[in-house]
Amino acid sequence: MGEIDAPIRTDLAVLHTTGGNMRGTLILYADRLTHVRSRIPYWSTYLGAAVVALISLALAHSAPGTAGAVVGARGGQAIGAAIARRQAPAKAAAGGTGVTVIPLDSITNIATRKGAGWLRIGRMVISTLNGPEYTFRVNPAQWSADLSAALVARGHNVRAAPDGLAVLAAHGS
């Protein structure tokens, strides 16, 4: 894992663990799924809202209101997300704390769950041969197709299941 491979897909994701939620970037490579912890998008959201508030106060001598706060927060998040996506492959190659690697050959099931609450952010639960499950807060509809294609390219048989995808062992294993 020392070299930097070309990612198939990269997106912001939250990895749910027993110790809490780890915000970061989820990267799909041809042979592995990697989550890299990064707080940049989280903090840049607040920074973007603060910058818009400061500019509004300086120019108009009034608070920006809800629309201004939302624009600032979304703009800050977009900038932070771009920075995190750009840094994630190098951090993943370096490894260490904050990097979670799931070999694609260890995946046995990909379950999708609809989000609850008013945001309705979906969850993707990855089950592995070794037993641990990994829960990511991402858009499962976008990730399932790319994960399925990567698993099929590695020789796995992927079947639709009631709650997502069942992954059978690679041919010749």
C-alpha cells in the first residue's frame, strides 16, 4: 500500500464505530475500500458560515440571516470536501491512525439502510469474513454500483439480496 493507486470513487463519509463517529473520506480502490479520517470538511463548514457572517457585518452592518449562514456553511463544506478528497489518497497510502482499510476480498455482504430523520442520509453496512461490520453514512445507491463492479472485476459473484448485495467468494478461491 505504499504507492498511490488511482481511486475508482471518492466521497465524504462518516464511519460509525463503537468509539464514536469518524468523519472523513471513503475511497474505493480496485482491491480495497479505505476510510481516511479528516476533520477539514467539518470545521470548514463552520468557518464558511463565520466568514459570511463577518463579511455581512462589515458590509451591511447586520447579520447575514439564515440564507447567508446556509450559503456560507455549504460553501465552506464544499471547499473542505475538495481539500479532504485531494489529501485522502496520500494519507491512505501512508496508513497509520485514522485510516481504515477493508480488503475487497474479505467483503461478504453489503447492506443498505434508508436514513432516518429529516435528513434521510442512508447507511451502507459492509460485513466481512473476519466478522467486523463497518457502517458508513453515505449514499448507498451511488456506492453499491461501484462496489459491485469492483467486486465483479476481482472475480466475485455479486447477487442482489433483500437488504443490499450478497458477495460470494472469488472464482478459484
